[in-house]
Amino acid sequence: MAFLQRMRSAVRPFATNARCITGPRDTVQKAVFISQSNDVYTNLALEEWLNQNMDCSNLHVMLYYKNDPCVVLGKNGNPWLDVNTSGVALARRQTEGGIQYHDQGVMNLTFFGQDVPQTYNLSLLSRAMFRKYGVSVEHNGENLSFYDKQVSESGSIVEVEHARNSYQTCSLFVDVDKKNSSYSLGKDKILSRRNIMNLSEIAPLATTDGLLSAIGWEFMRTPVGTLQDGGEAFARKQRGFQMINPTDDWFPGLKEIRDRLVQWDWRFGSTPKFSIFRTFQVPSPLLTNPSESNELRVKLDVEHGRLADISLVVPPGLLTSGYTGEAQIITDIRGQQFSAETLKKIEHFLGLEKCHNEREKFVTECVKKAMVI
């Protein structure tokens, strides 16, 4: 990529708690950092590390990275309700925002700075696309759109406590695999609701490399706090495009952050409390007395990704053990991860490990359907 050769400056590993010298806004420089990792957990850890260790009083940074196929949840996302988690890496970021599918066709841009409104960065993206490809996209709220089609997904601002630093995230859909995206986000029909479009559908010549060059130059040729075009002369005064290696050698403590982001307690255990209530109609042939209630009801309460409570209402005669009516089963399963292993514990409590007849099979399937959401 020739544009990297023209402006790339030498990049050395960061020292822990590296600080920039505070100066007036007209002396703030800009730089584009390009992550050499495609691992979602590493790149999210890098965002967090930079936000914790950089003082952007004198330097604003645009971080660029691409991830291998994965699903990224917002801080309050629910993996069980919104994502088909099988077969794809699942990560949770620090920012709010929607659930996103990432692959090599998605450009992830993170803007680090001070007191910069999100509309400023979106305006830079819009202007860069028009300058490079003649495509006019507008920012509607927190995202960019082409008519009624959404071409980006943004996250909210994250601020460092007791400091003015913040960062804003934005993912651009350049050539995302819509089929895989639709499958991964299919539980809540997120893809159809967002009505996304790839930028390559609007501008066939658009590529991630081409857009990185255009957006990076637009970022560096525009002074902080204004949308006036400083031109090439202003851009060449900035710190340029810099390839960075997200490792502990460059960013001491990065691995520790990544290890935390990979843990189940962060990816799943951070899910806000939710409940599942399912009602199943029992077929008449399975009822001992068809005149009685024919509903089997299952209610699950999940907190911190773990089962807090389960309540069952089973019509008479469905279980050989004679179990009937409403009961709360909490002794053995309270605090267990909301998973298939917990389902086995519930089956053991009900004596359903070996179903002896169609009635017991029906109860087992209902409990499974309630948990496999």
C-alpha cells in the first residue's frame, strides 16, 4: 500500500501510562494506527488499553482494524436472545450499541480524542467517501446511511474516569458476508431490521484498503474541532499512518486485558438479568384427564448468565413419578451457567434422563425448548 510508505513514521512500543504533553487545540496532532491483528479480543483489548494509557491532550488517534468472523455484543447485549452463538467467536465490547457481525469485509474505526462530538467523525467519513468514490452518504443519528440503507454501526462514547479522554467506535460495511451475518444475528432478525448495505454495492470500486487511505487522509487533513479542510499541507504535518503490533511487548498489560475479555464471566456473565416464559399445549392423548388444564408452563430467571430460578407447571399424569402442579427447582441449579449442562441437572431432578413413555418425552422436549432459545 503506497500511501503507507509515503507517510508512515517509525512506531515504537508504548510505555505504560504514556502521556502526551498538554497543549492548545490548534497544536493537537493526529495519527492513524493500523492494527496488525485480526483477533477480535486482541483488538478490543487494544481499544481499552489505548483509552486507559493515552492522554489525548496533544494527540488524537484513529485506530483501524479488521476481525476474523465473529459477533460483537454491545455492553448490555444478550447473547442468548440475539445471537446464534454456535460456530462463531463471541465477544463483548465496552461500549453501548447494537450487535454486530464482523468479518474481513467490515472496517472497524475507533476515534480517540477529547471533547469531539460523534457527528464530527461521521462527517469526516462521509466526506472521505464522497471525495474518493463520489458516493454521498448521510449521518442519521449515530450511523451513516445511503437513502434508507444503513452502511455503518456505531458505538457510544466511552470516557476515562476523572479525565476528558473518550473514544467512539464505528464499523463500516464494505463487503460483509450478508449470509453469514444473517445467520449469526438471526434470532432477533437484526439484519432485516437494520436493513444494511455494503459500500461496495454503492461504489463497486470500494475496498477496505482504498477506504482506509481516503478516511485516514481526511482525518489528518482536518484540524480538531472544525470541518474546514486543511489540505495536503496540513495533513503532512501530522504523524501519519502507523502499523502497530498489539502485543505485550508494545503495550505492557495488553494480554491481561485480552484474557479478561475472553472469559465467560465477561462475554456471557455480563448479560443483564432476563426471564424466559414459555407455554406449551399438551396434546389431548397425553392427558390423563382431558378436562383439566392442558398447559405445561416453564419460567426461567437468568441473572449474570446463570440460572437464578426455574418454575414448572406440569399437568397431572405427565410424569411417572406423579409430579404435578407448580414447583420451583432451585436447590441444585441455582448459580449454574445457563447451558446444556444445567439442562441435564433439571432432567435428573425430574427423573427424565431415561424417558419411559411419550408423556415424559414431551416434558423433556418442552424444558429443552425453553432453554435453547
